[in-house]
Amino acid sequence: DAGVIQSPRHEVTEMGQEVTLRCKPISGHDYLFWYRQTMMRGLELLIYFNNNVPIDDSGMPEDRFSAKMPNASFSTLKIQPSEPRDSAVYFCASSWGPVRDTQYFGPGTRLTVL
Amino acid sequence: DAKTTQPTSMDCAEGRAANLPCNHSTISGNEYVYWYRQIHSQGPQYIIHGLKNNETNEMASLIITEDRKSSTLILPHATLRDTAVYYCIVRSPDNSGGSNYKLTFGKGTLLTVNP
């Protein structure tokens, strides 16, 4: 398996623009997680899905952030409008579930908002 | 949620065992201890986890004290590629009320393996 795939790997945008990050989980995994990592706050869980349904979005910082999972093989994290403080590395991870719940992380998307 | 305390950084000589401590004195009886690591510019990588008994896999060993208030991750023969931030995590139930669990990452320990 190719592992968790994220795109783009790097994104540079200007404040106010819409940003869409993409993730393809490992085939067969039922859970998908979105994390954000910054120097100040470390690695934070934003939201996670089980069988394409959002389970816990308490980590989503504000309404500018939204995440969708239209099918088992694709998820997006959208920021609209983007702000400089959104600059971070965004990771996607997937797992089978509570019993075999090792999370496999993607390589991340480094977002810079100017 | 049970919190964990880890040293900020540690050094280890290549080929020697690296012993990374973690304190989790408020851990509950049904909470697991997980270890992940993050090599620079990569996503975190699962290493090992345990509940009460010591565990070993191809990457490392996990020693959990009898009172479960602390644990030690052991890399038996550290290599330069083991230089990374190591996270000790106590898995806690999430807010959905079901059997779902989420991981809360702390600051971790930066392990530097020296030649």
C-alpha cells in the first residue's frame, strides 16, 4: 500500500484566499484524522471521521475551517478565508478502528499564508 | 485525561540502548500507553503500545511499572535514524461517548543519537 497520501505537499497563499487540503487514507481504514502542527501549539487533533461521518470536530479552531469526507477514499480540509495564523503543517492520518487503532500518518501539507 | 511528563531532550550514543522515560501518574485503569515518534519533516510513526504488561516488537520494548504510573520506551540498539521526537501518549476516550478514542500529543522528548 502507498500509505496515506496528502496533496499538495506545500501550499503558499495570500491572506483571504481559500485553501483546500486533500487526503487519501489507506484502503480499508475506517477512521480518518486531521491534525495541525505548529511550533507554539504542537500537534493538535482538528477533527476525525468514522466511516465517512464526522465524530468529533471539537478541535476545529473556528468556522473558517471545514472538513468533508464524501467517500471512504477521500477527504478535504478547507480554510476559507485563510489567515496568516493558519500557517502550519497539516497531517492526515487513518486507522482501522478502536481494536486495531494504530494511526498511520501522511507526509503532511506545509501551509504558508502570507 | 491523564497527562504525561517527558524530558525535553536526551542524547544517546549510536549502538547503545536508548531509554526514554514517561510519567503518567494520573492514568486510569483502562487507559493505554502509546508511543509514537516523529522524524524531522515527517508525519508521526507508531512505535508500540501497552496496558499493563511489558511489550516488545521489532522496533522497541515498552516497560510499564506495576502501579502503571510510569513507563520506559527502550530502543535496544539506537542508530542515527532513530533521532526524532518521541511522544508518550495516554489514550483517552473522546467526547462522542462511544468506543472511539483519540490521541493527545504533548511536547515529547527529542532524542539525538550521536555517532
